[in-house]
Amino acid sequence: MNPAALASLGPTFAVTTAAIQAVVRPQRVYCTMFSEQTRVVHFHLFPRTEWLTAKYFAAHSHDTEVSGPRLMDWARQTFQTPITGMDRDEILEKIRASLTPTPIEP
């Protein structure tokens, strides 16, 4: 990554994570960096909600603690199709809206 992109990475993650926390209200937000399928580095911000944690422990009943990497791998394999009962587009729009500065009225 070029120096300007690296310099903006921390503030970008902070603002985006705050938006996810405000809208989704997760227990934790994970950040992962990938470049496996394409050589372009990209990041995933992944909210771990109470619902997801419960599903994880149901699938891994022998675990007593959440392993972030294991949870992400399990979720990627388990939820290859959209989760029913969740309006993904509405959630994403709310996150986008919280990232967009509110115009100041003259």
C-alpha cells in the first residue's frame, strides 16, 4: 500500500467500526486482511453479534471461549447464502448513512 493509503487506514477503520457498532450493536468487530484469491489487499470488518456467538457455540459445544479466526472460518463456511430474517440491504444502508456527513443547513 502506498503511504497515503496506509496513513488513512487507521482513521478509516475507526470511523467504519464505530458505524458498525452503532447500527449492529455487536459484541466485537473483527478486522481481517485478505489477498488470497486476488493479489489486491482488502479488509473485512466482521461484527460478532450475540446471535452469531450463540450459533458458534451450538456448533462448537466443546469450546468455552470464542476463537476469532475459527469463528470467521466457520461463519464463512456456514453462511454462504444470505441469512433469512435479516435485511442486509437495510443494515448496510444504515451503516452507509452513519458514514456520510450530515449537510449543514445555511
